[in-house]
Amino acid sequence: MTSEIILQLKRHAPFTALGTLTGIAIMLVMSAVNASRGVSETLFWGLHPLHVLLSAFVTAAMYRIHSPGKLWQAIFIGYVGSVGIATVSDSLIPFVGEWLLGLPNRGWHIGFIEKWWLVNPMSFIGIAMAYKWSETRIPHAGHVFLSTWASLFHMTMALGGALDLWTVAVAAIFLFLAVWIPCCTSDIVFPLLWVAGDKGAAG
């Protein structure tokens, strides 16, 4: 199990780097056209719930593929693996980058609390989808890009002026970390740990 997790993390690093490059490109375009903070806010609150939906879908599907576990376990894994880890990815890690950069409009923006009526139902919709379709390859790719862009717009909401090279470099680092570690944890590590637990209990 440990070797499989390490292998999956290595495989996803290049794809996560590609997602980070798209995020930086979008940031530069937004800076060039002087996009308002409201644009970033709208895009964040559009993409973050979609990220939660796909994360719940992929996490629950990964668990169902590898284990015949109980319904309540799939719901728990899908919810915690999406809402909990997506919050780390889209909000908490970007906020750390914003804090380090001293961005003037930085904030937490905890989706499942601030917009509980939107974010939480999306998680349960994703879990329900996993019971109809357990294919995870395409949704995981979408998950990576959605996570990158949600994290990006969380950071662009915090900007208060023109971009400089230092801000772009730090943003790139935190975009990569915000996607690679939490998303791979959500999609791969978290459900597979439960699978290992189920097999251990069965043995």
C-alpha cells in the first residue's frame, strides 16, 4: 500500500505542475487586464463547490473500486475526503501563501461554513454519482485543474496591486502544494487507507 501511494504521488506530480502553469498563466492574464476582485470572488465560489463535487465523486469511487465496504463508510470517506481536504487545498494552503506575501485582502473563505447550503450538498451529490459510475481517470484530471483554479482565485481575491516576480513565484509554489498533496491525499491516499483497514479487518 505504501509503495502504491508513493507511485501515485510521483505519477501525479508532472500533471499537477501542468495545472500550476495554467494557473500562473491565468493570474498573469487577469493582472494584465486588471480584472476586479469581484471576478476572482465569483470564480472561486463557482469552482470551489465543483471541486468538492468532483473530489467526493473520485474519493468515493476509488473506495468502491477497491472495497465492498458499507454505505456509511463510503459516505463518510466521500464527505471528509472532499469537504475537509478541498478546504485545505482551496482555502487554507492559499491563505498561508497570501499571509507570507502580506497580501492586503487575504482571508480564509471556508466554503462548507460560509456557503454551507451550496458546498455540503455538492459533496453528497458527488458521492451519489460514485454509486452510478466508478470511473475515476477523467474526473481526477478535472479535479486537479478545478483545484488549481479554485486555489488560484482564492489568492487573486487577496491581491491588491500589480504583480511582481516574487508574488508569482510564491503563488506558483503554493498552487502546486495546494493541489498535489491534498488532491492526491483525497483521491488516492485517504480512500486506500480505508481499503487497507477493511482488508485487515476481514483478515
